[in-house]
Amino acid sequence: MTPGITRALTVLCWALAVPGLLWAAVRLLGVERGPLVQLLAFTPYVAGWSLVPVALALGLRRWWPAGVAAVAAVALIGVVAPRAVGATQPVDGPRLRVLTANILGGGADMAVLAQLVREHDVDVLAVQEFTPGSAALLDAYGLAELMPYRQLNPVDSAAGSGLYSRLPITDGGVRRNDGGFTQAYATVHAPDAAPVTVESVHPAAPYSVAMVPSWRTDLNGQPRATPEGPIRVLAGDFNATLDHAPLRRLLDSGYRDAADAAGAGLTGTWGPYDGDRIPPVAIDHVLVDRRVGVRDVSVLRLPGSDHRPVLAELALPDGSGGV
């Protein structure tokens, strides 16, 4: 092998190893800014790819780039892989099935959504991008009878939000995020269970660098968990994955991601479902108070939307405060 080829192979190994290390540093330090916010959503794919420069450098006996690439691979796989495993947790307690769906400005198939509610015996439905037309269609397809309790804010744009419940609710309201989307919320009263406040979450999307400040403000403004107080569940389109620092800070307040807890945290909920050539990423979540058990999580299909609904079957603390 000529010296020129040897140098070229060494440069190639470093060129593949260094970006992975930089990506891992941004992810671990939570310093994503500007376009890095969008890129960081694809961290699970980068974690899988991170083994390639390790194998290449080892095969070529380039030990220093192999070591750098290995550090990056361990870091990235270490933060991503647990989402596919789940964790042991208590599952006793009154059941609550929560379904969240972004209905793409009312463009999703409301007949299918109503059927999902019926088939899966959903107790609470959180909808985002909720319009007056979609509200009328949902009632026409049976939600008026299935879910008579509701806190709705239909808007003729993507800003609308709604919360439907099979169970009685109190203390309902709607708040508006800095980015313009609204969030409906209410306290749900399940039999023999402690009351739980459920909110339909929809922070701004970081679709451009100009929207990143609003995205960050909206995520930072989400209700923090109250570990010693009322039980909260946040369900919706968070426009963030578990690799984004603002969502991780929200989790650190006392929530856990239901899909992550159930071992379904790598299942994509947004991306190619309306024809866009985007790898699936998980930006729709059900965050639960850590006193709440997670029995199961499923990602469903909803024609006409660019999102997939997330169904979480939860076990609530009983009325005395135990799970």
C-alpha cells in the first residue's frame, strides 16, 4: 500500500469518527442550537450508524480514530438503546387509557379516529390541530355518546386543541403557547382512582431556525410534574424527541415517557406518513407522573395525518394515594 493511500485511509477514518463524537457531545451536553435542533431528532439513526466508523477503523488498524469512534458509539447507543428495553414498574391500580392524535388541521380521517377510540376502549382522547369541522365529524361518528365530557378549543387552523373523556372532568381550561398553538386541559375522575390532570400538549415546531426560540419557550413552559401534589399526564405532539434537552428537563421534573417505560420508545410517530421522505422519529408522547404505572403503549395508524396516534394504558394511583 502506497504512503498516499495509507494517509487517505487514515484521513477517512478520522473524517467518519469525529462527527459522531461531536454529535454525542451535543446530545449529552444538551447544547443543541439552530439547525442542530432538527438534526438531533435523528439521533437513533446516528447511534446505529456509529458502529460503522468503529468497524472500519479497527479493520484498517487505525487505533486512535477507532478509539474516538468507539467512545461516540458507546455514548450514543447508551442513551438510545434503553428505549427499546423498558423498565420494571408497578402496574396495579385503576386503568386509564389515553390516546393522543395530531389530526393535521382536521385533515385526518375522523371516522378512523372514532373507531380507534371505540376499538381500544379509550378513556381520554387528546387531539392537536383540532378544527370545528373535525369536532363536528367526531360527534357525528359517535364521540358525542362515547365521550360526553370534553374541553374543546377548535380553531380553523393548526392552533386548535381538544380533550375528550369517557369519564367526568372538572377544572377544564385552555392555554395558548408562545408559538401560537393552544392546549386544552382538565382533571379526569376515574372510579377508585386519584384525580389526574391531563393536558393536550402542542409546543411550536422547530421547522425553521426562526421558530427555535418559540419551540424552546413552549417546552420550557409545559406544566412541571408535582411529585408531592396533583397527578399530571401530558399527552400530545411535543415536536421533540427524548434526545432534545428541553424535553429531558421536563421529564426530570418528575415525569417518565410512557413509550420509553414500555420499551416502545424507538417507534416513530412522525415523518413519512403523509408522503414526505423523512425517516420516522418519535415526537408524540404520553408523559406520566412517576406515581403512575405503564401497562402498555401502542403506536397506531391514522390516515390523513402526518402523525401516528399513541395509545398508553396506564395504572393510576388509587384514591388513597398508593399505586
